[in-house]
Amino acid sequence: MRAFDHERIRDAVRVILEAVGEDPDREGLRDTPRRISDMYEEIFSGLRTDPFSIMEVGFEEGHDEMVVLRDIPFYSLCEHHFLPFHGVAHVGYLPKGRVVGVSKLARVVDAFARRPQLQERLTSQIAECIMEGLQPLGVGVVVQAEHLCMTMRGVKKPGSRMTTSAMRGHFRERPATRAEFLSLLGDRLSH
């Protein structure tokens, strides 16, 4: 894995500022290249995180009923325009006895969100990571997000939200399991 290159990012930001007609040496912009470099290191930290390792620490509890964590906030950057998209992820799984601490589910969401991303891919990656890491009977993931590349530019439709889902195992194969998961999300899917 490549190291994060602050110097190249700072140089690139200076070039962009000049290309749009700005003076990167004026007082208000002087520290902008450094600030953007620091910001990119933070918001792309998922590129230096192994999400699958997050799922390694679990507990054998003999629990075989659905586990759902709703409203996990996330922020990501659309890989097409490098503009943010943000929203919430809802994650559920049907354990075969092994469970993880709820913070692990939120950390998996962040690890995949903090990289150049597409919402569809993000949704699938979360589901696949939990399936591989926990080996549950099934996983359901629903992601709802607003995309600034659509709300502040282009078609300019603020307030519109995209919903994606990924169902694995029993969540895909058994309509009753999928329906239970979606009913536990309740009104979360209506807004």
C-alpha cells in the first residue's frame, strides 16, 4: 500500500487554485493546500484500513435471532466528482451463534465509506465483509444518502436521497427474514 503523500496533494491543490484563476498565495488561500491535504488523509483513511480485520474479534453467544443496528451515519466522497455523499446505513445479520460488538458494525461502515466510493459498491462491500467475517446465516444492508454531486451541481435536486440495499443468505433467500429486517427499520425507510 502506498504511503499518503501530503506534498503531492498540496502541490496539486496549488495547481487547481491557479487553474480556476485564484492566487494560492493570497492570505485566505495560503494554508488551503495544507488543509485539503490533511482533510484528504482523514476522509480517505479507509484506504489504509482493513475492514475485514475489524470483524475478527467476536463472541460465541449462541444467539440466533436477528441483530440490527440502525442509523449509522457516514460520509463518503463520490469517485466521479469528488463531492461528498452522506447519509445513514442500516445493518442487520442473523448470527449462527457468533456476534460482534455493535461498534464493529459502525467501524466497517466507516472503513468502506472513507475512500473514493459509489453508494452501490459501499452497500455491497459492507454486506460482503460481514458475511465473510461472521459467517452468519444472512446479512441485510440498506444505505440512504444524499449526493452533493446531484444536489449542488448538475440537475440540482436538493433533498433527494438514494436508497440501496444488499441482501445475503437468508435475507435474500427467505422473504420472511427480509420482511422482518425491513420492518425493524420501520419509518427509517420512509424519509
